[in-house]
Amino acid sequence: MSPGSHAADDGSFPRSAGIQAGRAAILIAVAVLIGVLLLHRTPGGGGVVPVQVEGTSTTSPLDQITTTVKPGTGTATTRPTATTNTSTVRAPQDIKALVANGTATPGLAGKVSNVVHAKGYNTLASTNSTQKPATSIIYFQPSYSADAAALAGKLNLPASAVLAMPQPPPVANLNGANILIVVGPDLANVASTTSST
């Protein structure tokens, strides 16, 4: 259309505009149809997509995330509530226990080591501790806390006596021990009672 001229009076302009509007409506309808089909094609058909978090070594329920897809509302991500993990206690013969004397009483570590061995533990050659604690301490290597707590119960020691292994440990050589018992004066009567019986 050149300057100064106008559309033909034959009705072609409204017809052309109507065709373009019709094409636009068809494209919008096709886009909506594809969107609806995609929303309803989630795995499992239920609209819930489980996502597994990789790289974890535990089976905590927090390692799974559920993403729910609802048409028209977007997505909502939820995490399950935390549960307490229960640790299993190993058999005593599967645990290497090292007893170290933390007192001035000679031979006390050997006597306590005999007591621990009599309870089924795999005891290593006793040694001396660089610590001189007022009460006995049971140190544990990572993942042996439940085992250390069980041994503390068998030796009538309080739960407060169970601690994580310090670095460096209070002995010259752990020799691969999973649990280290640093004998304090409170275990002297346990050793004497056992040796007398």
C-alpha cells in the first residue's frame, strides 16, 4: 500500500486479518494441548517423581526427596521427617580392645584386659597410657560408639566414660584397636574381684 492510498473496498483486508487470527488461535490451542500431555506423562502415571540423592553411604530417609507435579499449581518438594538411626552392636569377638594403664598401680591394665577378654572381646597386649585420669575412659574409633557403650555397661562404667578417640591417642601405638580402655582407679576393684574369684 503506497502513501496516500488505502485498503481495497473488496473486503480482502478483514478476511486476511481473520485468517491470521484463526492461525494464532490454532497455535495457542496446540501449545496448550502439548503442555497438558506433558504434565500427564510423568513416570509411574501418579504425578510423583522420586529423586534419589547420590553419593551418600547411609540409608537415612532424608536421602530421598519426593517432587509432586500438579497441573496448574507448579511443583512442591517435600522431605520426609527425620527418624533416629539405631546402631547395631557388633559381637565382642569382632572388636579389638586395647587396655592401657592410667594409674600408678603396676599390672592393672593386664588384669583389666583379662576381665575384658573373659567377656568375649579380642584383647590386644596391654600397655600404659600417657593420661592419668581420675576415672576410667573408654575411647572409640569412628562407628564403634555403640560397641564402646556396651562395653562400658559390662564394666559398670557410666555412659559419660565413653568418648571419641582423641588425636593423637593417649598410647604409643593403638595396634589397630577399635576401642581403647584407659584404666583409672575405679576399675582397680573390678580387676581385684575378678582375680580373686
